[in-house]
Amino acid sequence: MLQGKTLDFSEQSIFCGIDMHKKSWSVCIRNDERELMKFSQDPSPQLLSERLKKYYPGARVMMAYEAGFGGYWAQQRLSEQGFNCRIVHAADIPQTDKDRRYKTDVVDCRKLALELTRGKLNFIHIPQQSTIALRSLVRSRGQLIKDQTRYKNRIISLLDFYGIKIPEGYKQTTHFSKRFMNWLELLALPHAIKVALNVKLQMLTHIRAQLLAVNKELKAVAKQEEYRSTIDLLMSIPSIGWLSALVIVSELEDIHRFKHFDNLSGYVGFKPDIYSSAEKKVVKGITGQCNHILRETLVECSWMAIGKDPALTQAYYAYKKRMHYNKAIIRIAKKLLNRIRYVLINRTPYVMGVVG
């Protein structure tokens, strides 16, 4: 025990790797030269802060954890405590084959701390609180759309299972109209089957009500001064409506954080997975490391764009002559992304036939 002295790490840098789980955190602390401490604790930023300030008072602390289920809340709390806390995409952490074969929480937190000392980690962008909130609302709508489709399919599957024929007037659309819903409710079925069908109909009705409420809220957000001008710019591009514009705004946040178009394209996921060794080169197709929501939105918009923008129409059919139509639409989506980047950087509406 030190007598008459106090701890002072004001001239030192401390690196902290955290492997986060719902019930516990594994933490590794080290300096430039060696590992200093490793421990497991409850998932509490306050608890970690108190320990660091107790044992390493005044130190410049840099910490990192992998992006995952916990989102940004831990980073926000630790930053409020005065630490330089960053988040890393798991795929961006260098790993050897040995690391993959022997993977534990302790190994993971040690790896993070070590890579922090080397200064070679690429950190993910931390959105503003308002962007995180908007993103949650937009993604909730996407989840409701999937739930709605799921229950529609369950209802159709139940009818098919019992050989119940759908009248000709309802076969031409996947939209469950009020008239079709009334027909389903009036079906004469055995009691148990009727109950099973009604449960699904009630769930579908409930999801539709939730979807209506979320759409109403999103429309209100789209009219706010903070987003209105950007959404108007995006809607000047053929095929992009206000909902798609909100997805783009919430997922990209600030177009200027991407220095080049290649950076933006890589973030969205319009790059191939490539394995190359010596003379062997294998292109595995479009990468799985992407922003799925943004990529899916742009591909959907691209299918509409080829019918509205003559330049994209011409490009699509030129691509289609030498590749599968699914690959061709990805090329169009990439062109559409370039248009989006242009209007957001230059803050000028899109003029059809001018922007390439």
C-alpha cells in the first residue's frame, strides 16, 4: 500500500476492451506495453467507470466494444463519464484462424484491447440521438410490414390446408380488402377452424392499426423543418417517395461522412465478396456485409426507377443483355445511389437526364 502518495495516471493512456453480453461484461485493461487487468462485471457503465477512476485516476482512457444487440446506450453512458468510447463492427476486427477456433469472452475483450493499442481499428459512425430515434421508428414500420405479410400468408395457408377456395374476385391481389376480410369472417367453418382463422384475422387487424399509427407519425416527421428540405431533394429523384426518403435520411444521417462514393457504396453493400489467391480469383456475389434496410429500399426504388427515368431504363436493358436481371438491377441501384449522393452533397434537385 502506498504511504503518503496518491495515484496519478494523468500522463498515461489506458486501453479498455469490452465484450458485452446481456448479463455480464468481460473487460480487459492494458497500456501500450502489457495487460494490466481483466475481470467480469455486471453490465453497468457506472460500475466500470468507478473501477477505472479508482485504479487509474486521471488516465486518458480509450475503450471499445463490438456493435450488437446493445446498440449505442453503453457508448453514450461511458462517453458521459468522460471516456473515449467507440464501437467496432465485429467483421472489422483482425482475426487469425486460431482466434476463430478458440473464441471466449476473455479472448474477445483481450483482442479488442490489443487492437486499440495498435491503433488499427475502424470505428463505426455514432448517430445523433434524434437520428437513432427516427431510425427506430422507420425500422418499426418495416417490421410491421413483415408481420402483416406473415399473417396474410398464414391465413392463405390455412385456407389451402382445408381446401377452401378463394372466389375469383379476390385472386388478383395480395391486398386484403375490407370486402375480402368480411368474406373471411363470414366463412362457415367447424368451430375449432373458425377460432384459428379468427385469431389470425384479429392479429392482422391489430397490425394494420399499428401500421396506420406509425405511418401517421412518420408523415408528421417528414413535415418537420429538420428533415423537410432533405426529403424534398430526395423526392426530386424519380421513384423515391417520402417513405423511401425517410429511410435514406435515417440510415445515412450525414452524406458528408462518406469521403468518396466507394465508401458510400461499400456501406450500403453494393460491393462483391472476392476471394483472390495467386492466380485464382473467385467472385462470390454481392457482399453480405451491408446495411440491409438501405440496400433493400434502393433495390425496390430501382425497379420503379427503370420505368420513370429514361437514362436508367436504357442502362437496365443494356445490362440485361449481358447478365441476369437481378444483377442488372443491382447496377441500377448503384446508379440511383450516386444520384442520391449528388443531390445531397450539392443541395440541388435532381434534373432527369443530367446526372449520370
